[in-house]
Amino acid sequence: MAGTKAGAAKTALKLKEIYGDDYYKNIGQRGGKNGHTGGFASDKVGKDGLTGYERAKKVGQRGGKISKRGKAKKNEVTQ
């Protein structure tokens, strides 16, 4: 089962059972905080006065507002 989708799902369930539901969130945070580039999980305040998380949030909001993707359109099949 190793190397398959089923195996990955089973492993994910086991890891969450052992370490808690926020297991993947925590390991991601550790990686971001241990990095030396000041990534999104960084608590370091940059030149703009924002932490990495706050900066990512603002940039994401800005990108979402100027998104060129319109509303979803339903395609109706006519017969």
C-alpha cells in the first residue's frame, strides 16, 4: 500500500490520531519559523512594519480584489 493514495490517506489518519488534528499545520509552522528568509510564518517584523503572516494576508486580499476571474457560469445543455 506504500506509495498509493490509499496508503497516504491511511498514514494521514494515523498521524492525526497520534499527534492531533493540527499536525500538518504545526509542521508547516515549524518549517516557516526555522527558515532564514522570513517566510509567511515569520514573527519577524519587516521594514513595512508587518510580520510575514500579516504581509501574506494583505497581499492575498489585494490579489483577490483584482481577480480577473468572473462569476461562475452554468452551462445548460439544450436538446
